[in-house]
Amino acid sequence: MSEFEPKNGAVMKFQSEKWNQCYLNFTGIIIFISLMISLNGCSSMTLGNDFPVDQVSSIEIGVTTRAEIQERFGAPWRTGIEDGMSTWTFGYYSYDFSGKGLGRDLMIKFNQAGIVRSYSFNTTETGETPKPDSGN
């Protein structure tokens, strides 16, 4: 045996330390992955801005103005054009990674004079949908 070759005990000690280091790294990775999975279950994703659902029933087709809508609901989340008419959309969508959540949207269509031409409200919450106006 040359003087540069380690004795059997030294090789075993080195291998044991290396194994312990690998085991600790592996354990750390498992703990990290477990933590990330559990945090994902608590995390949620939210899009849009919440708006006062109780004000939806106050919208009157042919009467309510764009200024009144902005006063009641604030700035729209999205704006667009449908069938040549201006549209405002108020939307709020909040879901966790398990799939549970809340979704609601209000789309209002205005005529060229800025008066409500039509609107639609949809929600995932039971009992949250306002009663339709029986006069229309």
C-alpha cells in the first residue's frame, strides 16, 4: 500500500459523510415540495374588481345613464363594442387551486346616447341573482 492510498476506515468515513449529505439534501427537497403543495391549496387567484351586486336591480333599460352606472359601480373592469354599441363589463373572479371560488360578471350595453340598452348579470353564487323586473 502506498502512502497516498487512504486506509479502509478513512474511505468508509468519507462515504458515510457523503451519504448523510445526500440524505439531508433529499429530505430538504421533500420538505420543500410538501410545503409548496400545501401552500398551493391555500392560495387563490383573483381577476377583476368586486362590485356591488345589490345595485344590479337598480339598472333600468332605457333610463339609466353611463354616468349613473359609473357612480353606482365605479370604473368598468373591461370596455368594448358589441353590435356597434359601447359595452362595459364589471367582473370579479376568485378561485383557489382546489377549484372552489366565486365568479360574477355584469355586462352593460349602452346606446349612442349613453343610455343602458341592455345588460346581463351572471354569478356562481346561489341566491345572489337579482329578480328580473317584471315590467320589461
